[in-house]
Amino acid sequence: MPTYEYRCSDCENDFELQAPVAEYEDGIDETCPACDSPNTTRRLGSVMISMGDRSSDAAPQGGCCTPGSGCC
């Protein structure tokens, strides 16, 4: 279940809410739990990215850093 991060603009409290995507899209209660203010802003949190099957020993493609040659 996704976690959504918020900051209260009134008391500067950071808090998290967990909700299914469908519930979030319908609208969740973003009221600050510390001061009950509705004046909150959603923050950008960490995101997990799947890189697919990483079982091969092949070197990653792209970028400019390669083993033995350093980075550009």
C-alpha cells in the first residue's frame, strides 16, 4: 500500500498517510494529526523502482561510467 507524505503549513509537522491508490484518487483526509489543520501540502517521498530481472552478469548499458575507465 502506498505511503503519502505531507507537511502541515501551520505547525510544520511532517506526517504520512497510507491508502490504496483508488482511495487516494477519490480523496483522503489530509488533516494534520498534530494540530487538526487542513492546510497541508503533499511532499515528494522515496520511490521504489523495479529494474526487472537482474540475474544476468551482463554490464548495464548506457551512461558514461564503465569499469576500468572511470566516469566522464
